[in-house]
Amino acid sequence: MMSAHHTFSRRSFLAGTGAAMTAVGIAACGNGSGNGNGSGSSTYSLLLPGDTPTDWTRVRDAVNEKLRADLGFEIEPQFINWSNFANQSLLKFTAGEDFQTSLSARWLNIAQLIEGGSLQPMDDLLASGDYGNLTAAVDESAFDANRWSDGNVYGVPAVNSAARIHCYVARGDLIDRYAGGEITSFDQLEQFWYDVHAGEGIVGYVKNNSVFDVLGAPTGTMFAEGWESPSMIPLYFSSDSLLFVPSRDAASSGVTDAVPFWEYQPYVDALRRARRYYEDGIINADRLNVDSATAGALFKSGGAATTWAITDGANTSAHLSQLEAAVPGASLVTLLPFADGMDARPNQTFQADNLVVVNAAAADAEAAMALLDWVSIQENHDLLQYGIEGTDWTPVGEDAYEPTSDYANFPGYALSWRIPLERRYSRMSESEQAWFEWSKDYNNFTQDPFAGFIPDLSAIETEHAQITAAIGEYGNPLWAGAVDVDEGLDNLKHAVEQAGLATVQEELNRQADAYLAGQ
């Protein structure tokens, strides 16, 4: 377990359902042989989520020129749309395709990948001393906090703060107009959504579908209790499967007694709230199928009052310039309507939401680690993350940057995020800067009793797969608000009971009790 005085971490992109796959390049002579490009260097493939960044080819060429000189190889990432990333990356791993690194996490498919032997354990490589830039840029505590249940490290934590809290980025100009310039509670936020919808004819909140948007961990954007008392973090074998709620006295009693989420009334209340918002036009009606980029574009074009955010310092840079172009005079605020404001102490596990993993089937794991070490050097990190200095960005002070081109969408959280190297967007809103600084302090959080618990699904793989399929069919419409809650829950309960709920619940409690006994 991590102590409460280290500072590290970075973005939790709990996003992702909705469009088609985009792939750049084909990849990879990962065996070190030439690739026929006349350079005599190998070209390695990577899996990165999201759309291809604007001006990517120009920046990639500059990156590869420096990579060839420094390490003797090039990279050709495959960019995969968020709506397909989980499925496509899993398929590529299980098919044994030759790519070097990928984004993974508990909210993606790391459990299945580890169970299937698809990931390269990193401990020996990290201990070799060959990757000193990487180990200097990522605190050892971050690796320790993200060890798997077998004791191994399987990914480089992509982090920049102590914890990441799911929250909102809101139109500050609309808060001035409809909420008197300030929102400090969830009730005020809800009233703001309804007032904006009535007055402007736009949705109050827009996002693609996600269970964590409704059932918070500990906060969810429709989970009112999470803003009153941010202490509930559910247990699960994987986040696309069934969420369970542990007993509130588990830490003292040693008995987990985890039950399905529907036995926790505040979660059912959140489902009813989502349904009401759906019927009243407060949330986007296409949540079930829309992809994150399309949902985000609606907010940036002025079509919503708020959208999903996280305390990672990237909200203003992600939205402001496009919003200002669409709505002159618009402004942004980062909004966390805790009942206790900045005195809230949300539960956290301190596990990284994003991990950069190395493909065990890759022909050259050492080259993958060399790449992760190379992007842990400031000038290399900056080139990949922000583009060419003087063309794509200019430094502002010691730790900020001002973008000067449209190259601003490289998914660094999937390859190159490092706490000491991250620059702050020069126009970051005051509210975002305040909450971002708050998120860096471990003293602002409460360590969850199950902070280091990562269950092993090997004993219930069949039941887990069946329950995950049932969640996809019957749970997703509930998170979207697209079905009647009582009817939807009845269908979901029946499906997961048939799929092996009792077996999975018993196994989760057995492992969780053993974890508590070992603390």
C-alpha cells in the first residue's frame, strides 16, 4: 500500500463507446531488421486510442528522425477510435500481432491480458538499470501501487496527481447567467441544467455512455450521494462486468459481504435520476451509441452546458479554443460540487487509471522499454506530446506552454505522460488550476480499505464472460437512461443470475476477505 505523502499520477480516461476504427500505418518489423524504407532502421507499431492528431505526419517525422539518431528505430502507431479500442486492442493481443506497446487498465482489459499471458512483466527490465530516465520520471511508489495480484508490474503508470476525480467542465458564461455565478452543490447543478435547457434549448450534460458516469467511484456525474459523501468505491473483477458494493464496516470486521450494486439504494437512485434526465432532455439522448469525440464536439460547439471532466489539468486545453470560436464570449470552469468543497476527503485507491503495457508477443520488448525510457526525457516528451517547439507550441515560464498550431490531441496518457515532465496549459482556468493543485496532495484523500485489492478472475472466467455480456445487453441501456429502471433491472438481474452471479459473488468475497486478513 502507498503511504499518503508521495505525489504522482495522471489522466483517467474512463470514456469510450461509439464509432469506427482508424489505423495509421501498418507496422512492424519488430525483429530489428530493416523495413525497406532505406533508413536501415526498424519500424515498430504501437496501439494508441483516439483519432489521428492533426499534423501527425509532420510531427511523427520529426519524432522518428530523432528516434533513428538516438535508438536506431522508428514508430508507426495505430490510432484506434475510442469506441473500438477495448475490443480491437484485445483482439490484437490475443491474435499475437506484432506491436510493442498499448494503453491498458482495469477499466479496459488488463485482467484478461494478464490472465492470457499477453503482457510482458516489467520488474526485471526496470531493475536492470538500462532505463534510468523512465525510473527517474515515475516514482517507485507508483509502480508498487499498481502491482498485480501476482506481485508483478505489468505497466508503466501514466499519472500526474495523487488521484483523479470525475467531475464536470461547465460553461462559465452560462453559470453567470443562470446560476448567479457559482454552483456549490449537486442540487444547484441539477437546477442549472434544467434552467439552461429551458432557456437555451440545449442539453445540460453531454457524454458517451459509461457505468461510472452514473454509479460513482466515488463520484459520478449523476451520483448525487458521491458529492455529499464521496466514500463509495465498488469492487469488481473488471469494470465492464458487474459492480459490487462492500460492507461499510469491512475494514474493521474483516468481512467484505459485497452485494450487487442494485442492493445499494443510492445507486438505484442514480439510475432513476439518469432515466429522468433522459426523458426530460437534460442529457443527450444518444448516450447509448455516441462516441466520446462526437459528444465532446457537441459541448465544444456550444450545444451543452456541461460535459464530463477529470482533475488532470487537461480540461481547459481540451475545450476552450474551440468553444470560444463557436461561442464568442464563452468561458470554462472546472466544477466539483462537493458538499464540503475542498475540505472533502474522497476515498481513493491510488491505482493508475492508465497503464502503458508491453506486448509479450512483440519481437523486441527491450526496444519497447527503450522507447518508454526515451519519452521520459524532457525534450523527447515535449516533441511527441506538444509537437515541434516554435511551430506547434512555445514555452511560457518554467512549466507552461502555449499551443501555436492545431497539433494538440496526441494521447500522451497512452505512452508518454510523466509527472515531472508535464507542462501546464498557459490559459488554464483559475478553477481548474485550483482543483488540479488540490488533486496532487495525498492529504486531500482517504485511502480506501480495498486500495490494493485486485481480484484474480481465473477461477470464474466463464461466469465473468457471461456476466460481462449480460451487462453489455441490459446494463448499458440503464446507464444511458434509455429504459425504465424497474424493467431494466429485472432483466439485468435475471440475466446475471443465469450467468453465474452466485459463483462470482462468492469468489469476490472470498478473495476480498483474504485481502483484508492480510492487511
